[in-house]
Amino acid sequence: MARLSVNVDHVATVRQARRALEPDPVAAAILAELAGAHGIIVHLREDRRHIQDRDLRLLREVVKTHLNLEMAAVEEIINIALEVRPDMVTFVPERREELTTEGGLDVAGQVERLGEVVARMKGAGIRVSLFVDPDPRSIEAASACGADVVEIHTGRYAERFPSHGAMEELERIKEAALLARSLKLEVHAGHGLDYRNVSPLVGIREIEEFSIGHSIVARAVLVGMERAVREMLELVRG
Ligand code: PXP
């Protein structure tokens, strides 16, 4: 049965819209855990547009399940990660002008550099995930870097859902997941997943965990965090 990790970035987005104290992503994380989430994810972006350093430090203290820090592989954030010690980091590409993470990491183009950063994290006892597009080159390069986990980017699948094109993407994701498992990588998936498009992916048994943020926070605004997480958990359990 797959696990669900909840990304609470957009609770912080609402707070930062007014530079206020509420809503607090730390409170949202606690409610998500109470509803059964298997982990909490935040992305500490270089521009600090949503999650702040204070959030990450408090989450490290209060999260009882599993804390996954999404981050760019840049020195400032690497040092924060080494100090705060989340259970896992997920390296993602980051561009300031983007609304959200747009593509997977170019792993194949930077195996040596990423390999060094992965080794630094693992040396500190932090597991490492790489966010990659569902293509064989990236999966093989992630393995060459020494990553523990690959998170397969489901954005293209989600954008095309429910058209025929989405089913082609589903096949690519399945093949990428099979290849990753054969290389002994743990397989996660995420980006753009919602209450309608997640179920076909749940059928890919190699995917052990889903990372879902926007759709859960969007529903939580209307029905509450616990209900929104419970409803997604039911779908992820298949
Ligand atoms: N996984 C990664 C690596 C991401 O960057 C994001 C977005 O922060 C997500 C999953 C969650 O995507 P969404 O908010 O569309 O569910």
C-alpha cells in the first residue's frame, strides 16, 4: 500500500500573501499527521516565497512521521539542511520566475556535482531523493549519483489527464518506475496530482509514496485539513 506525504507549502503561501502569522504551516502539518499522513514535505526556496526558515526549524521539532525538505542543490540551503537535519532531502531544479517546480532535475548533465552533494547529505545521515522526469537516462543517472530515492515528476501526466496523452504518460511513468526498482531505487511520484488523477497511478505498485500539496491544501481551505488528507489517503490506499 502506497504512502502519502503532504506538502504544506501553500498554507505558507496564504500566510505570506499578508506577511501575517496565520495560517501556520506547522499547525497544518500537525493536522495532516493526525489525519494519517505518512510524512510532511516543505520546499525552502531561495526566495523564501512561502516556507520560512522558522517553519523548517519548528517542523523538525514537531513532525513525528517523516520530514522531507525539497531544495535546490545550492550552498546556502545545503548548509541549512545539514544543520536542521530533515529525514530526507529532495533535490529539485529551482528558477525564481517559475510558479512551481517546472521540470525534473537534469541529473545526467551533472552526475559528478550532484554525486558530491548526495554524498555530503548521506554522510550526515540524511536520505536523498532526486526529482526526475520519467525518462531512463535520468533514472540511471540518479542511481549513478548514489540517490536512495527517485521522485518521478507526474506534471505532464497531470496536465494531460484525462486525455489519451495522459495514458501514454502513465506508461512512461510505469516504465521509469520499473527501471528504478531494478536499480534498487525507492520510487516516489508527485506534482500536479489531485483527487481525480491519482487513482491510475496507484495501480503502479512500484510507486511507494505520493507527494501531494496543492490539491490537498486547496480542498482543505473548503473542508478542513484533516478531511482533505483523509480523503486523499483513501485514494492512495487504492
Ligand atoms: N514533488 C515535488 C518535487 C514538488 O516540487 C512539488 C511542488 O512543490 C510537489 C511534489 C507537489 O506538487 P503539487 O503541489 O502540485 O501537489
